[in-house]
Amino acid sequence: MVLLIVAVNFRDLVIYLLATAAAGGAYSLLFVGGLQVISTAAPEYNRGGILSALYLLSYLSMGALALVLGAIATARGLSLAVDLGAAAIILMNVATLVLAGKTPSTISPSTAPPSCT
């Protein structure tokens, strides 16, 4: 996200392309990691609903952020919108890291709910 801020402030296409490549890679790793955590932790009979909720919340939050930042960019300029958007994304990433650090990496069979098969 820092690369994106630098690219917008200096109006540099090469830095912008590097920023989008880095952000895309980070987003994909974060999303796949979230899917893996849910697949490991969620019971089989709830997994579909939990994954659906993940997709719903993900797309709603991205859509809401895009609408808000678009309104800010229209009213105040692109640079401020990028700075605010990058700050919001950085805060969400830090929150994810904190939550991931507090979440147990494995679930013992005694704490997992029984399977409904």
C-alpha cells in the first residue's frame, strides 16, 4: 500500500504497476489463507454457509470501500482517496494479523463438534 501512495503522489506508472502486483499477490495469499483456516476450523455441515458468509462480507466491504473512496476522490481528489484507502486497508491487514496470531492453529478433535454424516 505504501507503493500505491508513492505511485499516486509521484504519478509514476512503473511504481503503480509494482504496487498493484504486490497488492494483488498479498490479497490472494490473505484470501487463500482465510479459506484454509475456515476449511480447517469449520465443521463439515456448516462449511458452505460459513464460506458463503465470508464471500458476502468480503465483497460487501470491498464494494462499500470503493463507493466511499470514489465519492472522496470526486469531492477532494484522488491523492486523498488513495491515502485514506491505503490506510483503511493497512488497518484491516493489521487487524487480520492480530486475529490470526490469537487464533489457535489447530483444533483438537475433542473441541470440534461431531460430524453429521
